[in-house]
Amino acid sequence: MGAWRCGMAAWTVAGLSAMAGAAAADPAVAAPEFQGQFAPPPVQAVARWAYGGGDAAGQPFAVVDKPQARIFVFAADGHLAGSSPVLLGQARGDSSAPGVGTRVVSGIPAQERTTPAGRFTSLPGHNLQGEAIVWVDYDAAVAIHRLRPSPDQQQRAQRLASTSADDNRVSQGCIVVSVTFYDSIVAPLLGRQRGVVYVMPETRDWTAVFAAAASL
């Protein structure tokens, strides 16, 4: 099971069983409102599938736009709770290397430090230091967590605050947000219950990853 990649060993999880099936799609249900925030059409389509199509099954959900290094977090009623820049895996790629979640960080080559794309059932959890995190892919040790202190050369805070998405590739694979955004948006919605996290691909066609969303 996932343990090392997010920078600190982690083990506690609030339940590991997968959500059983998705609700039937209902195109008549209104799409979630982005409240004037820019979101590319594929991101809007996935959010519509999650809420209007019923895939999130009445749970809070998030869409991570890897190409733009941004996350959109929605309440269960489709209301946009907040959007924020994120730090992502150092390497481009849409899948995790086999066994990557069980390795220590020093044993993961740079090219395998990816943030996988796809649909994930999120689960609240903690690492061994007691820090609250949200598991996205437990086996691959990918989670949403707060910005942590890091070596000066990584300049993580500066990267997160910049207006460009090009410099946001620095994590081991986790989805990193500011402390304020985690505490005010992520924790109340995804940090207390199950949810769904949709991670947009960057090297694959999004319609291949989210075929049901593309057809809705």
C-alpha cells in the first residue's frame, strides 16, 4: 500500500473500500457553476459529468486540471467551493510506475514522479506525523496535502504563487495546495468524508480517460 511518495511516511486511512458503482447519468441536471472562473471545456465537461451526470453520487468532488496546474473543489450540491493553483508531480505523465507507492523518495527516479490521471475515490487520512491529508490514490501514495517546508532550491511557495503553470512541476506526485486553501476548502469538504477526485490527463486524450464525460 502507498506509504512514502508524499514526502512523509503515511499509513492511516479513513476506510479503503472503493465506492460501489456510479449513479446513472441524468443530462437534465444542470451543470455545476464555475462562478466566472476560467476552466477549459474538458474540465467543464468532467465537472458536468460528476454533478449533472451523477458520477460523484452526491459526494463532494474536485477536478484537477494538470495542464493548467489548478484544482476546482465542489460541494456535493455542485457549488464551486474554491479554486487554486497546485503543485504537481515533477515528471509529465498520466500513470504511476508499478510499486512506486512503496518506495522511499530517494528511490524514485525523476521520470517516475508523476501525478496519475483518472477518476479516484478520495479518502481522508493522516501521515505518521499526524498531518491530515486527502488520499487520491492510496496504493500509489498520491494525496492532496498542504504546502510543507522544503529545501530552498525547490522554491515551492514561489512556484505556487506564480502566474505560470510551467513551474508548478516539483512534487513527488502529490497534489499540493496552500495551507489556507487546504484548511478552508479541502479539509471541510474532502477531509471529512469520501469524495471523488478527477485528474485531467496531460499526455493522453482526455476523451479516452473520461469517455462517459465526453459523451454526456
